[in-house]
Amino acid sequence: MKYEKEINRRKTFAIISHPDAGKTTLTEKFLLFGGAIQTAGAVKSNKIKKHATSDFMEIERQRGISVATSVMSFEYKDMLINLLDTPGHKDFAEDTYRTLTAVDSVVLVVDSVNGVEEQTRRLMEVCRMRDTPVIVFINKMDRDGKNRFDLLEEIENELKISLHPMTWPINQGKDFKGVYNLHDKNLVLFAASTKGGDEHTVEIKDLSDKILEEKIGERDAETLREDVELIDGVYGKLKAEDYLSGKIAPVFFGSAVNNFGVKELLDTFISIAPTPRDRQTNARAVSVAEPKFSGFIFKIHANLDPKHRDRIAFLRVCSGKFERNKYFHHVRIDKDVRFSAPYSFLARDKEVVEEAFPGDVVGLFDTGNFKIGDTLTEGENFYFTGIPTFSPEIFKEVVNKDPMKTKQLEKGLMQLTDEGVAQLFTQFGGTKKIIGCVGELQFEVIQYRLLHEYGASVQFNHLPFYKACWLTSKDAKKLDDFARFKLANTGEDKDGNMVYLANSEWFLNTEMQNNPDIEFHFTNEIHK
């Protein structure tokens, strides 16, 4: 009974969006409501000394952006919520894609001024691949932005998802007066505030009530009545099963920085969002209700605390109960391991946990045993599937500027690429180390961290490659021949898989035509 109760009170979700849409700000407000922090920090501001709780790397505080997913747990109305704040910057998209494999639902933040942006589309595609339930929060209503009906239409068309408004805004920008809650039939009046207190709420069961004019004025009252009538006619009632199957996304309007509209979102979230779900492995489906423990590593973060050179692996519990000091089976290295100090997180603050249940994210101290996608079980051998790596878009050769620090460089490269910050390729017939990334900013982060955390100074030389493809074939000789003829363009990734580095799209298409027995893959799913 206790086990079932624990599963049913957990909700694990990620916040995703384009950079600057207000993701980290919204995270802070959630923590305010959960009583986890007293004042929310600003992500960008020279005057404010307090930084956002969820930005814990030095480089994040310097730049005012999130570059790594951070994990936070907090309680709200007897529910335990595990929240993963992801980086919005496209250079760190891969961290976000992998984080989406570890959550049961998603809150998508859309900026009312800019509407749907490129990064939002890509993130939504990953959610579509897995039918993840999505709630949309339209942020920055206190700024002049797009017309609300146009915005809904744009989101539906661009992201290929049906929407269902749960609250409706009264004006926007300087004239923003608040939102009408379509579900609870009440009016929430806007007052700029950063504290998680009670907002000014007025019960209005019937919109023809004269109190509406008193509160928001005649013209706005009339517009609201027309809008609500139209919305009721078009959308009707929200069916929870449509949301859970990923067909329909409930929509909320608000302003995260002013703490407005966040409570309605959180209240609806805890009542409709899914509890932990069953998961697929390469051997069978694992049910959440199984008594035996299983879980997988979806993220590794080195040097969380620069003074202690520590490395933490983030484990998502999928079934059974995780217990401190109990031996679990590490499938890839076929060894039993135990953890004396597993952590639960509030960004940089962490506390030791005695036990964890499905849906929880636990931080494990790692001395280099873990890679992304590793599975822990109580003895059974299987891997959780669906954790992707994508073909990089920019390639650079790593040049060591200090030969005395070769060992530190090797160690740094291995650890940073184990984290999934970038991909490491070694060219056949040479020792050239090639790093592949999605964006330029990642190279800066790698260079910075190699120097500050490992003492290795490097420079990067640009290489003229267009894409990396993983190669597989039923005929091993064909692969060997291909590697021999294309020595300058083939190599292996750090797991020993063969990779072809194409100079251009034309070369790639030519090789694919000339070698029908070899398959070229643009994503490499870990443990497929």
C-alpha cells in the first residue's frame, strides 16, 4: 500500500522552451509555491546579486543562461514534484532531448511577444516522438505581444498540436488586467508581485453578473463575455485522456516574472499530469508497479562542486524502490554497486536520501563507472531504450597546447564527453581527436572547463566535415574495406562504433548510393 501511495503522489516533468521565453523564471516561481525558496532570483541583471537557484555552474551565472539541466524536488499540496529545468539554448539541445526521456510530462513556455521559435519546434518534435503530455504556458502577458487568438492558431499550426485554453487573458501589455479561469469560473486580477502569496481572486459564476463591470470596466467585460462564449463553443470541456495521450495541450496565460498565472498552472498540473509510467527495455516492458528496482542514467555532470572534483550521475527510478547502501546490478560492466550517499536535489543544495520511488531523480556519486544510458537493476540484464545521440554539426580537432598535461587532457575529454556535452571521435590510422558539437557555444564551455577543472589548455582547429554517420552492415568485410579506402574520413566514437565523417551532402549521398550493403545512421540510439 505504501509503495502504491508513493508512486501516485509523484509527478516528474521538464520545463522546455526557446531561450529567454522565461523557463528558469517559471521554475523559480514553482519553487516559491512549494515553499522551497523565499525569494526568486533573476537570471539576468547586474543589480541583483542573487542568481537563479537553478543556474549552478559558474559559466551560467556569468552568461545569464542555463547550459545544463538542473533537477529540483519540492512538495506542493501533498504531491512530490520532480522538476527538471532544461537549457533553452540550441547549442545544448542534446542535454534537453535526453532529459525528455526521463520525464512523464512537459510544460512548454511560449513567449507571447515572439510566439513560436525554431528551438520550440525541435523540442516539440522530440515530445511527439514519445507522445509526451504537454501543458503550454504563454508567458509575458504584461508586455505588448501578439493577439491571443492569432497566438493560439500559430502554436497549433507550427507545433502540430491541438490546444485547449484553461485561462483567458484580459488585454495585454500595459492594459493587462488579469485572467479569467474558464475551469473554476473565477476572475484573477493582475497585481505585479514576486511573492508567492494569494492573488486577488473574485468568484464569478455567471459572466452576466454586474460585478464584472466594476472590476474590469465595461468595454473589457463585454470583450471577455464574447471571447468566453466563443471559446466554450469551439473547445468545450477538456478530456483528461486526450491530454494524457498527447493529443491536446491545456493552455495558461500569465507573467512568470510577476508571479501571475503560475498558481493556476500548478494546481491544474498536479490534478491532471500523469504519475510515473511503464517503460520499454530491449527485453520487455517494465511496469512501474514491479517490486524489483530498475532505473537508468540520463545525465552525468562532472565537478558539480569545483572544490571537490565530484561527478554526479542522475538516475531516473523506473520501478521498485531504490535504497541507500543496497547492492544493485550495473548491467553494462556486470558488477554490483552500492551507494552510501545518494542525493536528492534542490539545484545546488543536495541532501542524502534513504529511499526513492519510481519518478524520482537521484544523484549518484560516480568515480567514472557510468555512461549515459546505463541501467541499474536488481540482477536482471536489460537496457532501457529510446535515449538518443544525434549527429553533430560542427567538428573541430583538439590541439593540446601543453604536452605535459596530456594525461589531464585525456581524462578531461573522456569525462566531458561521457556527460554528453559533446561527442568524441578518433580518426582511423591516426591519433587525431575530433570533437563534434551541435553549436559553437559548446566548444567555449569545453575549453573553459578543460582549463579550469582539469588544468589542460587546448585550442580547436575547425575541420571541414558536414555530418557524422554511424555505420552498420551485416557484412563485416564490407565495413573493413570501406574504412580502408576512406581512411581520412572514418573513425570511431568513444564506444568503438564506426563513424563516417562526410565532407559534404554530395559526398554523403554518393557514398550511400555506392555502398548499398552499408547502413548510414544519423542518430545513434544508446542500447537499441
